[in-house]
Amino acid sequence: MLPRQLKVLVCIVLTGIIGLSFSGANVSRITVFTVTTDTVKACGSSTTLTTQNVPGYSNPIWNDGTTGTSLTVTSPGDYWWQVTGTSVVTNGDFEAATTNSTTRGFTSSYTYKKATSSCNGCCCGVLSNEGTYTINTDPHNIHTNFTSMGDHTTGTGQMLIVNGAATANVTVWTQNINVQPNTDYVFSVWVTSVNPQNPAQLQFSIDGVPLGATISPSSNDGNWQYFTTTWNSGNRSGSLPIALVNQNIAASGNDFAVDDIVFAPVYRKNIHVIFNPIPVLALTGPNSACGTYDLTQTIINYDSATYNYVFTDSQGHVITDVNAGAITQSGTYTITEQNKVTGCTSAPVTTTITIKPNPQKPGISPSL
Ligand SMILES: [Ca+2]
Ligand SMILES: [Ca+2]
């Protein structure tokens, strides 16, 4: 049999090991310099969580998809916020020069068509054939059956416009990027159909490996939709190809536009929220006493082992000595109680104390 003290020590050590392994599971999912899970201990049933400033990172987003620097939560449990670093994609907004394949910044298995080129025998413009793409400010400029609309970046900028091929697994857009090890990245893109038939079915891929769910914009042309997935680099580093691959094999329709491709490191903080109850303080009263009064006597279920009590008089002065005989003046006194472990404090409660003078001893009256 282990002595009791040793049992307690073993329990503490085991608890520590379990705690460390839980934290370690989180570390693998987050950026190398994010190594902690914050625990927030709140009083009551609601608290507001706030993000930290992380230099070089912006656009905070929470686990429920809301954005902004704060989130009010009303349930205990696990939450996270995330900020995004600088995108490492070149020309992800397609605003750079387009006729130069170097400044275009990406390659494609589709055939590039210069938007201003002629297309002999084409029905509808330079993008009449499946498996072709260009970069332009309006899909209607390069295919008469494509909807006229603006880009996502500014509404007047350029976008990647694609007439999808009737072959699966064709790379629409790919670019080599440098990744850091053990870092979470967000890979995101804005996509819209430019023709309502057979919307595209795109997929993110990294180093040839498909990633995340299929990206399928609605058939509502010009409705830019956001698609995103995250990826942890693990032990990978250096240059890797990231890509958008089309899985739709429909020849009819399957026409889409892409804009604002982002691949950026993300910083995520996990937050574990615990709610502790707010103490409810109840007082007796009004009370009266002869000569002096002990303020602790007015507290129902007085428990100095669990709570710290703060007593103030009607002028707001804190009374440090409240035990027997402390109160000699009539008045309204205010008391709060604070749980010593959780730090949660009750609402202040007031009580009125009336101090009566002690009766004079018979025989010493000056009138006698
Ligand atoms: Ca753009
Ligand atoms: Ca098509």
C-alpha cells in the first residue's frame, strides 16, 4: 500500500502527463509559435473573448465563422480564433500583367487565350473552346454566352476566366510556393459560375494530393462564393506546388471565374472556457443592537472558509474589523462576498443597522 501522501503525488504527476499530452495534440495543429491553449475562467453564464494582436497577422475569424476581435460566448467549452498572415501567392488577385506568362505568376494545364486575339470560326469569342482560359475584367468580353460581371477584388479588376474541359483532374491553376514546417496554412479562393449550366467542381491540391471538400459554386452567375481549407505542413518545407483542379467533366457549361487566391500561414489560439457561479449573498435585517454590532451576524450562511467578505459603510469606506463590537454607528452597510477559489464576487447587498445606546446603570445618574 502506498502512503497517502505518495498516492496524492502520483495522482498529480499523472494528471500533469495527461494535461501535457492533451496540449501536445493541440500543438500539432497550430503554428509553431502558438504553443498554448488559454483557459478562461469566467463568472456567471456569459463572457466576451478577445483576440490578441499578432504582428503581421490580421482578419480574425472565430470557430463559428464570425469575424472581428471579440466573441461573446454563453456556454462552457472549447473555442478558437485565428488570424491570417501574408499570402505567399503571386498575383492571386490576377491584377498583374496577363499576356506575359512570367508575371502571370501561375501555370495551367488549360490553354491560355489572349483576350484580344481573334478566333477564326469560333461561335462566341476567344474562349469558345473547352479547356481554355484567359484573364480579363469581364467574362462577357471573351465569350458572348458568359455573363457580364465584375471581378471579386474591386469589381473593376481582373479575374481568371475558364471554359472548363470535359476531362477530370485537369489543373486549372498551379503555383509553386515556399512553405515553413509545422505551420498551419489557409488556402482560399473566390469562385463564381459565369454560365448557369453544370457549375464547376474544383478541388484544392497540394503537392498533387487533393485537399478538402469539392468547391462547387452555385449556378447563380456573378455570385462570388468563398471556399477555404486548412493544411498543416508537418515536416514539409521548401517549394511545393499548390493547385486548383477541375473535376467536372461536363462539356456544356462548366464555365467559371476565379479570383483572390490566398495561401497564407494562420495563427490559431485555442481557448477553453469555464464558467463559475456568481455567489448569491443574503442578509438579515434591518437589525438593531445595543452599543455595538458584529456585521458578520447579518450574513445568512456566513462562511469565511469559502468566501472573503468586504464590508463598507454608507460613505463607502471599507471596514476592516467587522467582528464583535466593530460597528458602533447606526447606518446602511454594504457587503459583498467573493469565492476564494474562483474569484467570483456577489452583487453588493445592503442592510440597515440601528445602534441603541446602552442603558445607564442605576444609581449613577447625575440627577440623583
Ligand atoms: Ca481580381
Ligand atoms: Ca464550357
